[in-house]
Amino acid sequence: MRKGDFGRVIIAGGSERYSGCLALNALAALRSGADLAIVVAPRWAADIVAGYSPDLITIPCNSPFPEPEIVLDVLNSADSLVIGCGVIRTTKAHAALLNIIQRSERPIVADAEALHALAPKPDIGHGKRLVLTPNAGEFQVLAGRPWPTSSEEREASVRSLAKRYRSSVIVKGALDFISDGDRVSIDRVGSPYLTKGGYGDLLAGIAGALLARGHSPFDAVRVAAYLIGRAGEMAAMRFGEGTLASDLLTLLPLIIHEG
């Protein structure tokens, strides 16, 4: 075996305002079994991520969002892409994100600002191995209507959204609703203490690692949801209301080993 045999994940995102989400993306990918996690981000964010952990590789960009040509170049020798976390909403940033998604030949996890970029152009991801990871607010952006309140309506809505974007979708919440347009899975594992920021960043990184290792988009996001919920339960038993997203990182390999 050699470095890279278990997957290389590219993380594209960040801005002058947000960098921590990229570290969570990348560390979650590594803790989920990927061999390499490479962050492509604006220089300010890339420098902060590089100083966060010696396990992380960063490639800085001279633009305020990840540059398409740089991302696509490193993606040629990688296995999956996680895109959108930490990007500030501008017309140029959205154009860059859509450019990358449209030209990518690798499986993609689209999160955060990438979802806002895709919302008016659902066909951009058609033909891709694509995972979308909206919360309830981002569901409304993608679907043009609020996230329903009943379980039956939520199942129908997540299935409909997956069909529209021809992707696998997880709508994150106290219960996670997951669909590939045909099947629907509801993840009920978790803790009421998982309310701080960063859990979605971990989920995107885990799904990216599983895609890099050859799992289908539906299975990748379904397993990622379970791992986040189970690690959250374990962390919350120790930290309670003080549980942080980063507390879950060292627990992920233990849960994978359990399985």
C-alpha cells in the first residue's frame, strides 16, 4: 500500500472571513480514512488552515474565492471534491463555484455557498456523482419552498429535490432526511447538544472521504450522517452543552472501527 490508495480529497472554499470550516472538512476526511486532504482556498484562509494542523496540505489562491483552474488542476490527481464551505456570496464567487462543479470529473459534495450557486441552475450538476447537504434554510433556497413540518411531507420533499438536481441529498436537522430520488433514509442518531456550528462541515468532509474511497453518493452521505450522530452522542456524554464540532474528530475512527 502507498499514500493515496485510500483516497485523496480536495477541499475548495474559504474566504477572508471564514477558514475554520475548511480545517473541519479536511480533518474529518482524514479521520474517516482518506489518505490526503488538500485545501484550496484564498491565501488568508489557506495560511490559517496550514497553521491549524501539520496533517493538512494547503494551496493558496490570490483571489477571494477558490480559483477554478487551480482546483481543477489538483483535482486531476484526486478522487473527490468538497466545495463551498466558507465562501462569501458574490456573483463572481458563484460563477467560480459553478465553473468548478461543471468541469469536475470527480464525485462532488456541494455544501454551504455551493448550494446557493446551484439553486438557479439545477442542471449544472446533472450527470455528476453529486451530494447536496442543505439545512432547512438551504433547502428553501434550492426548492423554492419551506422545509415541511411533517415527516411524510419531508420524505416526499427530499425525494423530489434529489430528482430535480439528480443527486443524493441530505436535509440536515434533528432528524436527517436522505434521498437519491428513489430511496429515502432517515437518520435518527444524534444528540440535542449538537447545536453549535461546524457539524455540517464535518459531515461534508466525511462524505467526501467516502466518495474518494468509491462509495456511492447515497451510501456516502448516509454513512456520514450516522458517523456524525454517533460521534456526537459519545462527545455529548462527556461535554454536554459544551460539545464542539472538533470534539468529534478523534471519535470518528473509534466508531468506524466499531462497525
